[in-house]
Amino acid sequence: MGQSVIGEKKGYRIMGMSLQMFGIVAILVLIATYMEVLPGGMIGAFPLMMVIGAIFNEIGNKTPGIKDFLGGGPIVIIFGSAALMTFKLMPESSIDIMKNFMTTEGFLDFYIAALITGSILGMDRKLLVKAAVRYLPCIIGGVIVAMGLAGVVGALLGFGAKEAILFVAIPIMGGGMGAGAVPLAQIFGDGMKTDPATVLSMMVPAVALGNALAIIAGGLLDRLGKGKPKLTGDGKLMVNQEDPEEDTEGTIEINYGYMGIGLLLATTFFVWGRILAKFIPLHSYALMIISVAVVKGIGILPRKYEVACFQWFQFVMINLTPTLLVGIGIAYTNLEEVTAAFSPTYLALVTVTVIGAILGSGFVGKLLGFYPIEASITAGLCMANMGGTGDVAVLSASNRMHLMPFAQISSRLGGAFMLLLASGILGFLA
């Protein structure tokens, strides 16, 4: 009676595996890693990143303080993985395998395609239409308060109000590195007759540190919601949000064939976004979001395919999120840049910027019928983090991964809005 149907005793588990079985797998993978015989591509990256992610996830979820106040596993996975690279605790060959898997081999795109497609198609159609028209004001509220607080504190601390807004607040709220800081540096460099590389070097610490604080803030907001339940919908974005008419999650059993359909549709929607980006000057993620939202809003896709995408999204989110967070730590989190920015003044400016994003978006969100915590996480922190990778980390830390569509609106459409806003502000402040 003490055994499961497949003959394995119950007990402590990691990734659903017994401690003994996981230990065997981990030892074999780590032996291959340090012998430098780990194969390249996903066949080597998957086992190594899954093992690292599972170990750090257990540490984070079991460590007092971290699990209670800082979001638990996701925080430890990201910064623990970044430490492995920074302090060269793993062979360079294995670091390269994981970096390549995340970047040139497209695992990040693969993951986000599944999340965007499945989470949007799994939403209630009425909620999607009702929430979308109110969302941009929440973003604007967070941006205004973030820049305002940064300017005031910058002036008070002798850093300069203009400098705090241009080189701290705007880069943090700008949508990450590739879609944010890099084009912002070019805009600022041209407008200020300065080398864009010099401007970028001033922005990078703000973006990196802002991303770190946004992840931590996501965990703290989740904790706040548990203590102040009136501030949160416990994952629901809108007050008085009705339960979906189409219960995509519960009415259809898991179907392995459906998951294959979901995989194909998710990657096809991603390809469609890339096609549109050749003709429309927006990021392909943004165009993908718009396309999936239009398909859902119009209701032209049979429910079978919506369920297929949702089941694929659930599989990817449940099984591969720690794996992705390892990749974020290895490929996108530079501990040296984060620690180099830790002067009291700079830390204060970044902190008030992130706090401003939380307060502004939460306040406007409450006025427009959103729950303040959910509005602060999606329209605030997902503007202040480092784009798509930051969205995954913040939503993981706050246990609200299913809000990815709104997080991506912040990172992609919100990031495009910040480029336009920065161009206008530069004329007044430069």
C-alpha cells in the first residue's frame, strides 16, 4: 500500500522524481559536464539546465526568508546560475552550450511563443477585450510616477533630476536591452551629440539592477497579496472578473495529440509575427501578441485548437520554467554589472524608479477596475524589468505566469511607447 501504481515508494521528490532517482540523473549529468563531454545543442543543454534549475528551485523554495519574501525558487535559480558563470564554477564549454541554447538556438523564443499563444487562447474572450482597452493607461501611470520620483530623488541627492530621468528611469522603463537600452542609447547619442556606446555604458547598470529589483519586488508583491487579500485578485487581473465561459483548463482531458497541435500553432504564430515585422515597424513579439489576441477576440479558431495551445502552454510552463530561468541567469544576468552599480545614490534612484512603477500602475489600475497588485506586476514591474526574460522571472517570482500576455504587452508595446516618449522628452531635457 505504500507504493504508487508504478512501484515507487512515496517520499521526498524533486521534479516529481524520487530523491534517489534524481540523484542518479544529476550525478551523471554533472560528471559529463565536468569531463566536458556534454553534447552541444538541446540534447546537452536540457539535462544540465533542468538539473541546475531543479536544485536551485528546491533551495529557494525551502530557504526561510527567500521563500517567504523574495519569491523563492526563481530568485535563487536566476542569481545562482549567474554566479556559476561569473565565478567560473562550471567549464566554459558547458556555459557556452547553455548560452547558445538560450540565444542563437532560440529556446527563449520557443518558450515565450508557447506562453503567449497558450495563455491568450486560454483566456476568457470577454476578459481579453474588456481589459485590453484599459491597460495602456496603467502603463502610462507607472511611467509617469517612476520618472517623477527618480527626478525628485536625483535632485535631492545631487545626482541631478535630468540625469536621473534620462539615464536611470527611462532605461529601466524602456523594455530591456535589445529593444530598450540599445535603441535609446542611439536616440540619446544622436540628440546629445554623444557616442551612443558611452550612453549605453551609463544605462546598462540601471537596466540590470532595475531588472533584479523588479524580480525581487514581484516576490514581495505576492507576499503582500497574501497578507492584504483586498489588494489582489490572486492572479485575476480585473475586479469582478467572471469565471471563463469556456473552461479551457478543466473540461478536456490532457491529450498528447493536442500538445503536438499546440506546439505547431505556437511556433507558427511566432513565424507569423516575424513575417509581419518585415512590413510593420513593431517588434515581432508585439505583432504576435496582437495576432493571437485578434484571433481570440474574433473567435475564428475552433475551440479544439485553443485547448491544444493551452495544454502545450501548461506543459511548457510546468516543466521548463526552471530550465528557462537557468538560461536567464547564465545568458542575461551579469552579476558584475549589477554589483558595480551598488553605490547608495544609484541604488536609491533605481529603487524609487521601480517603486514608482509599482505605485503609478497600481493606482491607475485600481481606478480602472484592475486589482492593484496584478496591475503593478504586469503594467509596472514588467515595464521595469529586462524585457521578455524579465517577464518570465517577475511572473515566476510572483506566481502569476498566466498573466504573460499582459506582461508582454508591457515589454513590447510599452517598450515601443517608451522609445517615442524618450524622443520627445529628450527635446526638453537635453
